[in-house]
Amino acid sequence: MAQVRPEALTGRLKSGLPPVVWIHGDEALFVQEASDAVRARARELQFDERQVLQVERGFRADEIRNEVGSGSLFATSKLVEIRFPGKPSKDLLETIAALVAHMPEEVRLLVNSSRLDRGTTESANFKQIDRAGIVVPVYPLERSRLTGWIAERLRRQGQSGDEATLELIAARVEGNAMAADQEIRKLGLLFDRGPLPVDETRDAVLDVARYSAFDLVDAALAGDRQRSVRTLAGLQAEGEAPPLVLWALADAVRTLVRLHEGRADGRAEGQVLREARVFGPREQLYRSALGRIDHQHALGALQMAAHTDTIIKGLNPGDGWQALGMLALRIAGAPVLEQSST
């Protein structure tokens, strides 16, 4: 397997540009930076022509075959970019797998797609692509790594911040890596090299956090109560639909219940996680949550989710957002009062 993390891609490409580099994930900043690294290396190796194929409705596999087989019209070599808005179809995946096995030396492929599911990455065609080139899975930046990531970005532009400043920036850009990068670049323009001035930095950094319901789930599973409360407040302020937030929380609770039941049946934790389709960074989140939330606690949270649903639908009195907050804190491990079902 030739999977490479985005931050290691530039170093990996020093040995040459393989027939294909496939970058998949939903964090736009990291996808963009990984793609830029491939393009920069292609230019260094004199792949001076670049063709972009945008896969849309009606796109045919012959378009890829023709582009790869036609050679370069204006330069010695060319980079062909294929952009999938979603999951690649079976015939297009098969076409790319067949091409990379006999790729002309003067042509290289850069493929971008949204996050691929396990069914795609475990297919024979994708495994052939993986063996022939480099696959770069892009994951969202975990909250636990965010301050370190910000510190590294500041270091690149000759700046630094104390722990409080880094945490301030992290809190205000959480959930939006692209905006975080823009804010860090802005600090590079506003202030001189060296330590950032605390008060001025506080005034300069905009509150650009953009939360999703899954950010709330991650905070709750991590047992981070303060972040859970802050994320929920952000979702409410941004006008997120309460049923969607409840669905995400309830799905996490149902997964915890299934994991406990699987372990109770004697199956290995790794097997149970795979059966529940828990992969990547979330695997460690669920492992941590399993050690903090026992089966009965999870079942209680599931009952709380059902009652929260009735509040959101107006079938029971109460505030839907408050009920969601209690549910999130229950998952995070806080000793909250049980909701009344009457």
C-alpha cells in the first residue's frame, strides 16, 4: 500500500512522480495543498502541459482514455487532472486502473475526489491504482492537533504565539481549516516576525468558526464538555436544523450501543469497530468513549435522544436546543439530570 498523509506528500514525491496520485477527502484546504504539491513536482519534472477533466453527468470513460493516449500537444509531458464530485463509478474506476498499469512515461494522473468509502478502497481496481501510485487520504484536522498546527503555520512565516494566543486562534477558527489558514496569513501581514502581541491578535482574529453536527459528536465522544457546549452554541447561532443535530448525536449513541453489544458477544474490539463502520480518526474517539461510557449509560443516552426528538417535534414541552445540550453532555460523560418523559 502506498498511502501517504498530506503533510508527507512533498517528501514522498522527491523520488519521482508516479503514474497516479489520488487525493480523496472533504477538507478543502488540505486537498488543495496536496494537489498543489503534485502540480509543483510535475512542473519540476517538466510535465508542462496540464489538462483538467471534470467528471459530470454524461462523462464517458473514453474521455480519460483519449486524453491519456493522445500525448502532449504543446509540451514534452503532461499532467492530466481528473476531478470527481463524488464517488467514482465502477467503469471509470476500472478505466483508471487499466490505464495506470501501462501509463505512458510522458503522462501522469492527478485524481481528486470526495472521501472514498471502504467498499471503493477495498475494491480490486482501487488496490491496483494504489499499487501503481500514491493515495492521499485527507482527514479533517482533529481538535487535539489544532493548536500545534496553528503554531507550525505561524512558524513558517516567522511568527509565534504563547499558549493562550494559540488557544484563542483555535477556538475562533475551529471547524474551518481554510478560514484558519486565511487568518494566520492575515496575522503575517499585520504583525512583524517574532511573538504575536496578545491584545492586538485578539482584536485581529475574526470569529470564523463554522461548526457541523459532526463536530459536536466528536467533542462529545472525546469527553470535552466545554467544546461540546461551545459547538452547540455555534450550531444554534448558525441556524442549523435541530433534527439534523439530533440525528448525528443519536447515530453516535446507537453506534456505542452496538459496540458494547458486540464486545459482550465476545468479538474483538477491532472487529466490532469495523462491523460498525468506524474508521480513521473516529476509531480512537469511539475507543475512548467506550472506556468512559458503559452499556447502561449508552442506553440511557439513547432514551434521552428519543425524548429529545419528541421535544423538537413539539410533542412534549421543553426547549429543543437545551435538550440537545443535555444529550451532548450525557455523551461527554457529564452527570446531567434525566429528562422527564411526562
